[in-house]
Amino acid sequence: MFESLVFCAGLWAATAPVEPEDGVVFTSITGSLEEGMIPTLQRAVRRAKELRSATLVLELDTPGGAVDIMGQLGDLLRTPGLHSIAYVTREAGSAGAYLVLSCDKVFTAEHAAIGSAQPVAVIPGLGLVTDLDPGIVEKQVSFLRAKFRDAAQAHDKPGLEAIAQAFVDRNIGLVLAATPTGDRVMNAIEFEDLARQMGPGQARLLKTICPEGNLLALSAAEAFEYGLSDGIVTSRDELLEAVKLAGTPIVEVQASWSERFVNQLGGVVGYVLFGLGALLLLLELKSPGFGLLGIAGITLVGAVFFRNYLAGLADLPELLLIILGVVLVAVELFVLPGFGIAGFLGLACIALGAIFSFLPFLFPQSPSESNTLRDVLGNFGGMLVAMVAAIFPLTRWILPRLPWYRRMTLAGAPSVVGTTGALAEPSVATNVGDRGVAFTTLRPAGKVELAGALFDARSDGAYIERGDPIVVVSVEHNHVVVRSAEGS
């Protein structure tokens, strides 16, 4: 009987609901918005919902960032059942203002600022694009204005919708007006309509907060005066006291190593590393054997792809597309003669896999996603131009003059093997116009025999069968370039 009671008590304890613990989650966004901030905020939201208060405080000090990242972060802050609080410690500019509007409550430090959120186009490494088509600009502004207005409508704060739209659209003037029901913040057109409807003296202009032609930005005092913020605080403890959670334990959620890795390789850094890795791989293809250039290239491209995977941009389909492309190129080089449809399909697969690994969608379905696609394509176009411009001087003049490069390529693949096994440079052993035979099949790299010695060689583009006659057309620092001599 006693054992049964003990068993029942243990069973009840195991099935009884666990009381949530006390605590308030604090997390922060500092600097420009990056993809790695999304999983950090996801973890913070999950942790906050496990606590009794279900409260998340987001400390903000950001000049803004990409619209697609802004939208995903804003959606997380509006998670059902979550009580989100924005604490602007220094600034919440551009997309940061949207995150402020996405929170249930807003507090600021004494010298903080919020606003100026008109969309702009930025090319990494080059800066702002100032000559966009006016139609495209209006479409972007209209889309972002709707996003800000939607976020503001979730709050029961008079005038907040007008403030939100004035953050985005410089054509919306913002005023403070006296009405029979009290002072109200509204846009200038709304005030003019109200004054006409109510008659002379019923609606008076008290202050022009932001004239037409300027983007709205509010100081901490102005944000509190016009109803955007719920207070100005000087510390976390003061903020918790203001929301009646004084003394509640603080639970910190900080970025993990993988999230920091995503942020550090974001933006222009990722494109530069990817382009550099691709350039190193191209240089490796132009050299016999496989050495440090290829290893370094694979490492850089792999690091960027891994970063995009952690950011949720790249996944198995993109990886499989790139692998398929590599297989098709290898088949073209080592199985099929020449360079035809398999090679071009392989290059297309590699390019598509690389581009999709930088995109969070398959096809754009909104103006912000169209902007993201345009930016990614523009970045890849710039990267391709830079690679083409760099590869010729590198292979012709710069790398061959570097002793470490000559040592590396000669160590990776001996240039000439005579009957005694001695090594020699092609420039010493052979000349342009010398004739011989293909010792191996050239697809395009292989070996040729010239005057009884074996040379590492590369064809000038055509497929050359083993045993076919060849003629030397160029002598490089560690191999010769040949073409077929059949019929000549």
C-alpha cells in the first residue's frame, strides 16, 4: 500500500505542469541589421515565452539595414503571446525605426534618436545609388510606407500612424494641431481637411513638427512628447520599474559563435571572399596538378556557403546544384572532347547555385524581394567583372614573377621529366614551334613528349587525343601550351 502511494505521488509529480520561472529576457541589436541577428532574436523570443512574464526587451543601437531582414525581425517581435519592449539606447534609424514600431512598448535613453527611414539602394563597397528611376523609388517608398503604417496600426496611440509614415515619406508633413477633443499629431493634409470640415477656429496649428520635403527624425524628448515612446529611462532597472517588473531576474540572450560568424561574413565581405575564392580556383585550373591555390579557393567559397547556410539562405538544393555543376564541368574536361553543352550547363548550375545561396527566396514576390534580387545580381555582376579584369594580369605578369608561386607550382607538378628524371623549366627545354606528340590525352591538361622529354602541357582549347601530333604555341613558367598539328 505504501509503495502504491509513493508510485502515485511520483506519477503526479511527473505529469504536473511545471511552473514557469521568473525573468525578463534582454537581447540587443547593435550596428547594421545582419542575417545572423534573426536566429539570435528567434532564440530570445523562445526563451521569453518560457518565462512567466513572457517579456522581451530589445536594446537597439542601429542605423538600419536591409528591408527583408527588417521584416523578419519585425515579425518575430510581433509573435503572439510575446510582450516586446524596445529600448533605444542611442539610435534606431531607418529600418531600426520599424523595429521600434513593431514592439508593444517603447523606451529610450536620454539622448536617443528615432526615424529617417526612406529606402535607399546600396551597392556593397560603392555606396549609395543616387540615380534610381523615380518610378522605382516611389514603388519602394509606397511599399515601405504601408509596412510602417501597418506596424503603427497595431498600437492604440493617436497620431502614431502619421508619425510612422513621415519616417518613410519626405512628402508627408507632420504637425501638432489643437482640436476640440485635445491636441493631436497628424499629417499636414489631414489637418487641412479637418480645418475645412470643422470651420474657422475649431482646429488650430500649434507646431510644424516636420515640414514637407524632410524625413522625420525624433529625439528622445520629442518621441515621448508626441506619443511614440512610453518614457525616457537611464538604466535597465529603471525600465523594469516603469513596466512594473522591478526586481525580476534578467536573462541575457547573446549571439552565438555561429551567429557572429554570419554577421562578420555578411554584406560586402561575403561577396569579396566568394569572388576571391572563385578567382583562386580559376587560377588553379590554369596550372597543372592541384595545390594551395585550389585548397585556398575551396576554403573561401566553402566558408561563404557555410555562412549562408547558417543564415538560412543556402540549403541542400543550392549545394546539390553546385555539385551537379562541378560534375558536369569535370565530365566535359575529362571525358568529352572539347568544351560544349555539358560544360556550359555545368557553369550555369554553379552560377545559379551560388546566386540562390545568397537569396532567401526562389522568386521575388514583393518590391523588397525584387530589390534584394537586383542587389545580389548586381553584386555578382561586379564580382565577375573584377575577376575577368584581374585574372589576365595575374597569370601573365604578377604571379609568374613571384618566387613562392614558381616554387609552389613546380613542386606541385614538375615541368619537364627527361630520361634521367631531372627537372627543368620549359623555357630552357623547348621553344615555340617545336613539334612532338601527346603523351596523354589533353582535356585540356596533360603531358606531351618533345625531343624525348615529357612536358606538362595544356591545349589551347581543343581536345587532343593521345598520340596525336602537336606543336608548341606558348611556353609558360611551368608548362607548355600546344595545339594539334594534324593536317599542318
